[in-house]
Amino acid sequence: MPSVKAYLDNNVVSSIVKDDIESQSDALSRLLEAGDQGNVQLVTSEITLEEIKRVPSRYRPPLERTFRLLEKVPVVRWEDLIFITNDGSGNNWPVIQSDPLYQNLLSLGLESTDSKHLFVATKQSCEVFLTCDNTPRTGILRRAAELKALCGVLVQRPSEFVAANGW
């Protein structure tokens, strides 16, 4: 049976290390076991590493080690340089165009980093996006239905994903 490709948001990677979201603890253990058994392909991207590097240095090493154990999908560009223009007096500036999907993710009110994670997951053919992010105003989980319609990616908590798969 082919495995599902599931993208791990930074807060899931962090919770694997810190075990700080009690409601997800058992599910994360079962998720990692399902990954070991080949039932799910767990991936993340360099965007997660960028977030980890913003963590205070005394907490960073176990996060970086865990990140390095996970499979990484390549980051896909969400913006392209169209051309460089100038005003004739030596001042140059780039003209950049955002991918329409990335623009649509931002228009939902998601934070830039969350939009980048979801964009990469979608472009790398991840069927599931696992997150614990439920911030009231900008949370990914509260927009799960909109994101499924827009990207075709199922957005769930690890516990929901594990339960749905019977692990």
C-alpha cells in the first residue's frame, strides 16, 4: 500500500521534541511509528529550519537534530523576478510576481510563513498538512475547509490524522 505524504508544520516538529502539547503527545508517537513502518512519508522543508533558527540558542539543538532526521522536500519559489527596472538615474529595483496560489493563501489572512509552508506542501504533492496552529485570527486549522478547496491539501492535527488512519 503506498504511503501518504504528510508535511509537518514547524509546531509539529517542535512538539515532537518538546512534548509540550499534551493532547497530541500520544498521536505524535504513533505518527512517528507509522512513518517507521512506511505507512506515511513524513516531510518538512527548509522553512522549518528558518523558524528553528529564531529559537533561543539554548533550546535550538534538539530541534535542529529532529529537523535533520526528517525528510525534506525542496522549497518551491513562491515569487519570481520578472525584470529589473530603473528610473534612468542609476536607481534599480526588481519587479517581482507572486505565484497565484501563494497570493490566494495570503488573501485568506494566513501569516506569510504559514502561507509558504502550505505553498511548498501543495507544490510538493503532500496530501496532508499536519499542524497544531489554531491561533484565533490567523490559524491554519480554522481555515482547513478553505485550504482543502484551494490547495487540495487536507489540514489536520496529528491526532486527527492518526485516528483517521487507525494507527
